[in-house]
Amino acid sequence: MIMKAISVIKRFFASFTIKLFIWFWFITIISIASSRFITQQLSNDSFNETIVQASAPSELKQLERIEKLLKRHRLNNISSLQTIQIKRISKKPINIWLKTVNKADTQSLFLLPRRHQQALNQYINNHQFDKPKTHLFFHTRLIGPTTITMNNTQYQLFISKKRHRQNFGLLLHKLPTWARVAIPAFISFALCLLLAKSFSRPIRIIQDAACDIGKGDFSTRVNKISKRSDELGQLARSFNLMAEQLEQHQGAQKRLIGDVSHELRSPMTRLQMALGLAQETTAEQTRKKYLQRCQIEIERLEKMIADVLSLSRLENTLQGLEIEKIEMNSLLTSLVSDEQFTADDKNIIITLNSAQAITIHADRALITSAISNVLSNAVKYSPDNSKIIVNLSKKQQWLNLTVTDSGHGVPEQALPKLFSPFYRVNLARDRETGGTGLGLAIAKQAVIAHQGTITAKNNTTIEHDKSANAVKGFSIVIKVPCL
């Protein structure tokens, strides 16, 4: 149960749609977070967001030392502070701020950068202070105030120190404003670029492969992408399947050219010879014999052309069916009887087994063509003095027709291809036996037109009759809907 749930979750997150959603969602969140972070940093420049807390003892001690230092030197003005060795009190730079009591007048020494100085001046002048506190800004700690008198003027004394925050925020704050604004835009651009490339690369590979196929290279395949489990992987696998089918059809067309050219050449040659001999002979009986031979060759040509046209019509999905009610038992009896004439030449016995009357709605011509081709194929490849068994049965709403011969079967890898147009198991097989490979293809298209299926299999035993000996051979199974 757990493994099944994990499998469902993996398939869910492997979806191209889900990946696309997560990526855009992630980029949106990063963009929003980056913009918010930049906005906070820019707002800190105005010192509108301030944390006020109790001063640490060490900070109060530093403030007290500065106060004593100023009193001991008895300075008259702020410029005199330049002579004081502040480093004796603190190793780090300390900024001194003097605000005239009850006046918005501030003086300072060891100034911060200009924008920070203006912000601190504004903050000190706009607020009233009664006791020492620590005021935390983004980059500054302001401690104070304490009261001190210089040159008969009472001041509030503050000290400020730089906040050392070794993090990305401090580094970002040191950048120019335009750079801080450009960072989230660059992050979004980089992520979107990666996203676009990750989606466009496999599509571009499939596009290049499609161009190669368009140029006639049907061996082109998309291998790496087909291993993906998302929609792009499915697209690649569908593309490979299409390319494989095109390659097979191309090969079939080449075989067709060879087969048809041979099939046409042979009867045409025999026809020309028979006509030539008929013209040269003076004996009426001999001339009649040659003319009969011409008739046979013409019928062979007509049969081949009819098969090709039949397959072409069946592959046309726009073809309409002339549906009628057909009683299968009588139809099969008639077809078996007709095929038995051909089977008699090889001493083959065709047996029909049908336990019940079965009726279907179908196109009589198409269903007759399908069954006739299957029976003809069975007779053609069965050995002499053998038997063919035709089983007709009904299972639920399906008609099952099985034609089993006593031949040696076909290689397993060839089974899925038997119903492909022009396919022949053995290319070197004598064409008088192998034909052009259209019979089973016509049967397949006729069955598909009736929403049915046709399959082939090799058999070890066929238990059609408990009292009879088991039949070894090859079977073709037709299934179509029935009444």
C-alpha cells in the first residue's frame, strides 16, 4: 500500500504540468521575497523602523567614559574633540553626537556616511530622550543620552557604533540603490532563463529530429528525452514510435515495390509468351490452350490489383459500412466449403466446430473477406495431409472465431508484424507461396472496421475436443461484437 502511494506521488510530481506550476510558483515566491527584502533595506535608510532596548552595561560604561573624557579636557566646542584620543576607550570607531537640550540642534564628530548622518540627525532632533537607551538601526547602534555642559551650554551626549553583521543583508546594504533593485530582477531573469532552457531544449531536440525525418532519415530517434517520466518523455516516446512506424512503412513500401514488380513482371512475361505462342501456332487446340493461360495470368493480375485496392479502401476511415444482420454459422459453412476445394489439392481437411447459432451486425463483404483471407492463409501454410480446425463460440457479447492450422508457426518476434501490410516472415520465401503479404492486412482492417480485434499465436496444444488428438500449430483469433 505504501509503495503504491509512493508510486502515485512520483507520477504526480513527474507531470510536466506540476513541474511547470512548481517552477513558476517558486520563481514568484523568490521574486516577492527578494523585493520585500530590498524594500526593507531601503526603508531602513530612513530609520523609520527602530528597536529601542536597554543598554548593555558595557555600552553604558563607554558612554560614561566619553562623558568623563570630555569633562576632563574642558572642551569649549565640538571641533576641539579632534584632539581627544577616543581609541583609548574603544578599538572600534565611535561617533559622538551632541544635541543642545530642548533644541533641535545636533553636532557630531567621526561622521558616518552622509546618508546615515542625515538620518541619525533627523532621528535625534525629532525625538525626546529622558534616560540612556540603545537604539538599534540596520547598521548603527545609538547609545544615550547623558547630560553634559560645554561652554555654558547643556548638551545631551550620544555615541553611535557601526553594527557588524556579517551577512548578505549587510553586503547588500553597501551596494548602490540601483544595484539593490537590480538583484531580484537578475534572480528572476536567471531562474526564468533556466526554466525556459530546460523546457525548450528537449523540444528543440525533437524538432531537429523531426527535420531529419522530414529529410528522409527515418532511423532518427530521440533517446535521452524518452527516458523522462513527464509529458516531454511521453512526447519523445510517441515520436520514436512514429519514427519506427514510418521506418517500417518505408521498408514495407520498398518490399512492396520489389514484390509487386516481381508479381507483375512474372504474369506479364507469361502473358506475353502465351500470346506470342498463340499467334505463331496454327493448331486451334494449341491456340486455345495458350489463350486459357493468358486468361489465368490476367486473373492473377486482377486479383493482385483488387487486393491493393481493397486494403486502400479499408485503411480509409471515411469508408461507410453496409451493416446487415448475418448468421455466422451459415456464413462459415459456406466459406469453409468454398475453401475446401483448394484444401483438397493438399489433402487438408477443414473442420468447423460451432456449439450455438451466433448472429452479428456487420458488413457482409468485409467480414467475408476477412475470414476468407484467414482460411486461405491457413491452407497455404499447412502441410499436406493435415487438418485445419475452425472454432466458433460466443463469450458474453463477443464472437470468438479461431482458425488453427497444423503448420510450424512463425517466430515469436514476427507475430506482432503479421498483420502489417506487405509484411512477410521470410523475405526469401517463394512468392508463389508467400504472396505479397496483403491477405492478413486486409483481414485486420476489416475486423477493426467492426470494432473488433485479430491476433495470432503459436500453439503447443489446442484442447478443442477432449476426444481428439491435440493439434500443434498456429492460430488466428478474431473477436467482434455480436448480438
